[in-house]
Amino acid sequence: MAITVQKNNQLKAIAILMMLCLHLFNRDYKGLFQPLVFVGSQPLSYYISLFCDACVPMFAFVSGYGLYFKFVQKTQTYKKDNFVRVKKLYINYWIILFLFAVLLGSVLNKEGYPGSFTKLVLNISGLDPSYNGAWWFFTIYVLFVFTSSFWFQMLDKINPYGYFIVLLIIYLAGFYFRIYKTYLFANNILSWFHRESALYLCTLFQFMLGAFALKYDWNKKISILFQNLKLKNLVVVILMGVLVVFHALVPNFIVAPFTALAFIFLFVQLDLPNFIETTIDFVSKHSTNMWLIHMFFYLIFFQEFVYGFRYAPVIFFVLVTMCIASSYIVSFINDKIQKRI
């Protein structure tokens, strides 16, 4: 039993909501917002946001799962289809870049927006998307799309256990160079290559977990463990809580791919009420735009406005609302452009 397209999209939406939570609240609250509940010396929002560092591994997993499905279904046209996929993503990205970094940045006279011509070109190309800190995954995702056929072919050819171990070792090496050996080169080009290589290698493991999960039907195997439970939803929610506690005890985000993987397969076991499914399905339509937009609101242009609502639940709701409202504008422009090309 594969993870359905609907569930895959829901996981992407949950990952983006987790990203917003991580970025909003995984920081010193003093002077920014007023926590409502404390656990020891830290607000509850901190521990929830800490667990939300699973957002990128979840998004990478969903990407790997979806792309491997397309690779299997349409192997002959996969590379050609990837160019179309990336072209559509770039158009969406350019719309947001123009509206926020160029237009809004100019109107608000924000320093560095749009900045120098070189900076603008590097952002437009996606080589160095420095306008928005959350855009680093844009470059990595594009690289995954164009290199994925190689990694998927390896999955179909070599021993899965050995391949899994190699990918895990690559992840650990990438994590080391991303976190502990950040600055190795004074040369800008070498520094860029080091940074992007570390990000790519650090995220590849999670991306390929999605492909492994589809090829070896992990969801079916895990679902068997839950199918006869009378209080399945309660058990799943308790286990999710255990994951949050575990990550609070082990705060290093090296564990994020594993907490993300556990959360993914717990989430797909849930029998959600219709109104929750409808809400998540609605958010999923805007998830890409929310990822590309949210940092402009809470950090770059309107930090005082967003955090001015003081309380974490309200701040989160306001940011989600602003992102979705903006997403409608971006989608409207995007639809018009896509119909003309």
C-alpha cells in the first residue's frame, strides 16, 4: 500500500507548516513574543519548534518519493519531464523574487533589496539565492531533480542494504561539513561549492529515503502494525509526542531525518476528520509559495508587525494567513504566464 498522492501532498503541507513554526519560535523569545506555557526554563513553543526541524527531511522525503514514482512510471521521458518541472518551478520562483525582493524591497527601501546587479543575477539563476534564507533548498531541489535519475538507477541495480549504508555515511559526512566545517575556503567560488555540496550531501539521504520507501513499500509493512489497534489514532498521537520528547532530550538536529521518517509513517496511519483533511489539502495547494514567501514577512520586511501579535498561536496564524493571501496573488500571475508559454 503506497502513500497516496493526497497523503503525499498533505505531508508536504505539514512540512511547510513545521518550517514556519521552526523559523518563528526556535529562537530567543525575549523581546519578540510572550510564551504562554513553559517547560522548565524554556517555552513549550521552543520544544515544538525544535521538533519541527524535521521539516526539510520531510520535504526531501516527499520529493524523493514523488520523483521516484515518476521515474518508475515514465522512465523514458523522465529527464525531459524534469526540465518542464524545473521550468515551472523557476517561473513561480521568479514571480516571488520580483514581487518581494525587487518590487517590495524597492518600495520599502530595504538595504540589499534588490541590491547589486551581480546579486540580482545570482538570485535569478538560483545559484546563490541570498534574498531569502529559506531559498537554499531551491538550489538543492533543482540539483536533486537533475541528478535523481542517477541515484534512482543505483537503487534499482545494487544491494539496497549496502546502498542505504553508503547514503547514511554520505549524510554524516555532509552534516559534518555543513555544521562543523562551515568555512574552509576564502575564495568565494570554492566557498560556494563547499556550501552547496555540504547541503546537497546532507539532504540526499532523506531524499532517497522517499525512494526506498516507495520501492520497498515501507508504508504497507508499517501499516500492518497498526491495522488492528482499537485506539489507533490515540496511539499514533502518543508516539508523536514521544518523538517530540526524544528530540527535546537529543536537541542536535542530526537526528532530524530519523524523527521525520518516524513522523511521516505515523501521520499516514491517522484517520483524520474530514474538516482537518480539507484544511490540510487546502494548505497543500499553497505550500510551495509559503516556503518561498514566509521569511519575507516574519524576518526581512515585517518582523515587528508579525511578532507584534505577542502570542505564539496568534503569530503563527497571522503568518500563515499572510502567506496564503500572497500565494493567491502569486498563483494568479503564475497561471497567466503558464498559459502563454
